[in-house]
Amino acid sequence: MSLSAVLMAAGPSPSPSPSDTGPPTVPTLQDAQQGATNAASWVEENWSTWLAIGLRVLLIVVIAAVLRAVVRRAITKLIDRMNRTVQAVDGTALGGLLVNAERRRQRSQAIGSVLRSMASFVILGTAALMVLGTFQINLAPLLASAGVAGVAIGFGARNLVTDFLSGVFMILEDQYGVGDTIDAGVASGEVIEVGLRVTKLRGENGEIWYVRNGEVKRIGNLSQGWSTAGVDVTVRSGEDLDKVKATIGGVGERMSREEPWNELLWGPIEILGLDSVLLDSMVVRVSAKTMPGKSLTVERELRWRIKRAFDAADIPIVGGATAPADETGAADPAAGVAAPSAYASTTSPQSLAASPLTPPPNTTK
């Protein structure tokens, strides 16, 4: 029995008529007793239904809360296990440099936050729909309205959705992290923060770039794996190649044993050979595998050491296609003398053509 039926059974409430100007009618004790009896009978008939609905709602809420807590705890343990696995696999110096502590921490926090938010949304949303269904509320109009609103929000905030999804995949795929030097096309620099919507970079001059993840079409990571330091040494074409190779090899061997270069160099300094041979010069290519982001530092030090070693070994370094110096070193005495002019001779055709015309002699008498 519904509440409206109980009220109708209790009898209509007295209402004064327009012609009745007397005092309002007071319900009698019998009418009040009859109304209380009807209400008690309605509660007695429907209390089991309401109790069942309440218990069902309580059970749904408890199960949703417990399931949400279990899932969030499982996600947290999974992220921690992933971190321990990465530390165990990459326990060497190479692995420790590839994935630093700050990068692992921020990436784990971002992945865990996304997964926990998705789990909470799914579990709590499903529980809310089940509670509404328990009260026998028609969910079809609600779901239809939510679908239309979701489509409208999706079209209006498509850039935000694109940035968010791009950020999620960048973090899950570990395309870059904190401390990496990247070239994002629109900006380049060192990554100082990775977010789900924007990535923060610090440029070479100290400026900070905020790059939207959805605007990044390509990523060039200069800090993953290793870097390559390449140095080109240009010497004269007449130099002894064995002497040049031995000198550079000694420089590389000494540099590999000294600190901190023994940590920055991840491989031996190799002499790849002649990169080009010209009439008056030749280029020797030297290469080395270095720590990510340290190639320029190694190149500068390697050039410094090669120059000092070549000076000690009396091996001159030339720059590009330059003319070789005279072996004797004597200056040409005619180098500062100008070429003789054709006008210096009075009988030359140039002098005759430039001489003034003289009138013919007068032969008239």
C-alpha cells in the first residue's frame, strides 16, 4: 500500500466552505485513531520492502568501498613491484643512469594516479547506478542524457582530451622522463616535469617551455641509450698515417683511464679511419660512445688532448682545403713586385695606341 492510499483511507481533511463562517471543524479522537491505525498498517505491510531496499543499498555501498580499496591497493603494489623490477634489471651503472630515481618516482606516480582514478570512476559509477536501480528509478533517460552531455563535452574539449590521452601514452611508453634532453619540434631542452596535459622543458638559455602533449608530433630523445662523440682531425696529406694513428690511440688510452672520463666513456675511443682525402689535406675520424648528454663534453676534451699530443709529436693540424706551406720557408723576393706594364715600352702597341695624334707636316709653298 502506498502513502497516498493511506492518506485517502484516513479520510479527507475538512475544508471550510465559502458559506461557512463558523469555527473550523476539529477532528475527533475517533478520526485520529483511524488515521494512526491506517498508517501503522501501511508501515507493517511495507517495512520489509524498505528494509530489503536499505540492506541492498548498504550492501552495494560496502562492496563498492571494499572493492575500490582492494583495487587501489593492488595498483599501488603493482607500481612498486614494477619499480623494484626496473631497479633489479637495471642495477648496473648503465641502467642506473638510464632511469634515475626522480624519473622513476614521477612516472610511477603518474601511472598510479591514472589507474587509481580510472578504477575509482568505474567502481563508484557502477555502484551509483545500481543504487538508483534499487529504488526502481528508470535509468534510460539518465544514461541517454549523460551520453549526449559526454559527446558535447568531448567535442568542446577535444584539445584537452587529446592532450590528456597523449600524456598518458607518453608516460606509459616511457618516451621521455625528468632529466632527459629532448627535441619536441616546437621546443627543445631538458625535461623538468612531465604532466598528463603539458610537459615542462628548460631551454639552453634558462627559459621554461610549456609544451602541450597533444601538439607534439615527434620526439627526439637525446638522453636514452647512449650518445656518440665524433671528432674530425684534419692533417696534411703528406703526414705519416701510422704516426697519426699511434698518437690519437695514445690519447684515447690515457683518457679512458683518467677520472671522470672513465665514467663518461662507455666504450673505447675508436679511430674509424680516413673520412676524406684531398690534394693538400686529409680528415681522420675519431668516435667514442659516451654517457647520454655528455658527447659535447667528451668532444671538447678529446680535441684539447689531441691538439696537445699533435704539438708534442710535431704534427701540424690544418683547416680544410688550405694551400701547403713552402717546405724551405724562404720568402719569394718577387712576391711584392708588381707585374710590368705594357705601357712601359714606347714601341708597344698599347703605347702607340695611347700616344696623341700629330698633324702631318705642311708641304705647301
